[in-house]
Amino acid sequence: MINDSKTALLTRNRITQLAEADHRQQQDYLEAIRAFVRFSYESIYVIDYEKMGFEYVSDNPLFLSGHSAAQALELGYEFYFKHVPEADLQMLAGINQAGFDFFDKIPVGERKHYCITYDFHLTGKDGKPLLINHKLTPLLLTASGKMWKAVCVVSISCNKKAGNIFISKQGTDEVWQLDSQSSTWKKFVKPRLTKREMEILHLHAQGLTINQIAEKIFVSPDTVKYYRRRIFDRLNVSNIAEALAYAVNSKMI
């Protein structure tokens, strides 16, 4: 089964030929990525679909399973075959297939506006599984519109289980969720919060407690709790940590 996973992950978007115009796109873009890494707590890596490996891996020990960034760079996809449980490898193979099927249907001029996000387990340095979140977006396209290079941002997942597979389009409220059973994408619109709900979410993001928020906006703590429950219902989450993570990932705050 692992061989099937490798085949699915390595062949769906294989780049076999590049034009001179494709190569001219590169222009020291890795310097911009390195600059971003210097102030980000997240891990960043760049996938090269021509070489079917990594072009860059940031040095964040939390997501390297005991390896150095240089070792992870050398391992490439083998890093995931070594440190991702078999069930999650199968899931990643399905995401890879469904994601590129979706990507191929997008008009070429709009392809860089899309991002895919999903959660899976990675074995940590201590051997225990860590649920992480991946966000991936195109960096460079070939002249024909295929994804040549992509940027991936890795962070701790705010969810409780693997999956949670979504595609979003920049500048819109459009979101597609993958139904893993049928391998189909279901479109919906991001939930919206009222002005008061957004205010309370912002104050929570600043680290204020329920009582502190109540005092600041001149309401009772029970009123704050009422708005929190509405936020949880609208965002389909169960606690404030999940609500804040959802809001950040969805660019609501």
C-alpha cells in the first residue's frame, strides 16, 4: 500500500519538460521566502514538481521529526513516507489526486489565487504522532499552466483528527470541502460574524478573559458567553481556541 501512496503522490503532477520562459520566473524568489521564515513561527517548504522533491525547507525542529532542515531537504518526499502513518499516507494520496483534478479545471490565469489546506499526523522526534496542518498554494506555473513549484506552510492543527480538506479562493468567500468518500468537492460560502461577534473574537485574540471582555464592552459575562456560543455555532467549532484558529486561517481576523 505504501508503494501505491508513493505512486499517487509522485506522479499526479509530474513536470517532465520546462521551457526557457519557465526558468526565467525563478529570479531569486527563495530570498523572499527566507525573509518570511525569519519572523514566522510556522514551517515553510517549497515543492519542485519537476524534481519531485523539496527545493527549500525551513529550520523548524517541531516539524522535522528529529532531522535537520538539510536532512529533510535531502529526503524530499521520503521524509513523509518515513514519518506519516500509513492511513494518513493513503489520505494524502487521495488529496493529491482530487486536488490536482480540481486545479486542472481552474482557468490558468486564476490558478495562483487558490490554496488547499488539510490536516494529517506526523511522527514527532519523540515518536508520538503530531497533528499538523498544511496549506499549499502555487508559486510558479509552467507556460502551459501546470503547477511547477508550490509553497507549503506547516503549523500545528487546531482540529482533533486528520482530514479537514478545504480549497479556498483568495479575495472571495468561496470554499470547497472534499468529501473523502466520494472524492468530490462541495462548494459553500464562508460563515460571517456580526460586528459584536467579531469584536468579542478580537478581544479574545488579544488574550482577554470573559470577565475582562464583559467589563471592556459594558455587558455581563453571561452576555459574552452567549456571543461565544453563537460564534462557535457559526464557525462549527467547540471552543475559543478552535474559533481563533479558524478565524486566522480564514483571514477573518
